[in-house]
Amino acid sequence: MTNGGTTPTAYAALLRGVNVSGHRKVPMAELRALLSGIGLAEVRTHLQTGNAVFTSPARSEEELETLVGQAIEERFGFAVDVLVRDHAYLAAVAGACPFPAGELAGRQLHVTYFSAPVEAAAYASLRPEAFLPEEFRLGDRALYLYAPDGMGRSKLAEALARLPSRGVVATSRNWNTVAKLVELTRP
């Protein structure tokens, strides 16, 4: 989304699969410098797992994804899937959560962001009752996962990850990070 070019828009860049178990290292200080160097402003990072917040004049999310992805590949020598979402989208996803986020620990609730809409039919092979009390719901380019014992122990998360993605990039964040990204991108 853009705001017509009047003022810069705040975005979050969600990097997929960086700094996990010592692989595909992207130091956050270097990422901040890199993003500032390609013309993004007010760059901040959150945690070591690939969350960057910045402002930019009106550009599409896709343009920013390409810009950030190319810069990371040139600087660090490996490709990284990047999803860029503006504050309005991040806030809408948080606001549409079908689970009682305020009553749950952050590690129990996750959002998987997708690069494109996904059809419910892609999940038809799962038998939801087999995973209870774990549950998932689809949203706007997002999937909400309730995993009472956390993502690392979730059988449902494993099953969801095995489903074919058909070219759709997906990256997950726990609810604490979802809420923090909404806060950090707030105008």
C-alpha cells in the first residue's frame, strides 16, 4: 500500500530464514546500515531473526521486497526471501486475529505471513481434529496458528510446513513480534 507520496510510509521487512542455528548470518547492525545505504530511512531492527522497520516514500511492497532482497544478496552472498508490509496491513492482521491474543502467551500464537493469498483448499488434506488443541485459521495473506505448547513442539506447525507452497513465500512470527511490528510501524 502507499499513501499517495505525501509522507513516507512505515514498513516492516520480514526476512525468512536468517540467523537460524548459526546459518545465513545477517548481523542486525549491518542490516540497518545496508538498508540506510539503499535510501530507506528511520531504519530499526527487532530481534536477531530478521525484522527490520523503515520508512520510504510511496513505493509498492513488491518494489521494496526486490530492493531489500537484492541488497542483502549482494552484501551477504546469499538470497533471502523478503516480505514487506506496511503498518495498515500489519495492524489489520493483528486486529483480525481469530484467537484471544490478549489471553495467550506470545509463544502460543503465531502468524505466518504469505507473499500471496492462499486458498483454503490447500489445507483440505489436514484433519483439524487430529491436532487439537492446536488450531489454525486463514486470514488475508496470513495464517494464524494457536499452539499451546509453542511452535517448536507443534505437530500442526509441522504438518502445515509440509504442505506444498506452489511458489508462495511464507515466514512466521510469534505474537509478541507481531504486536511489536505493529507498534514500531505506527505513524
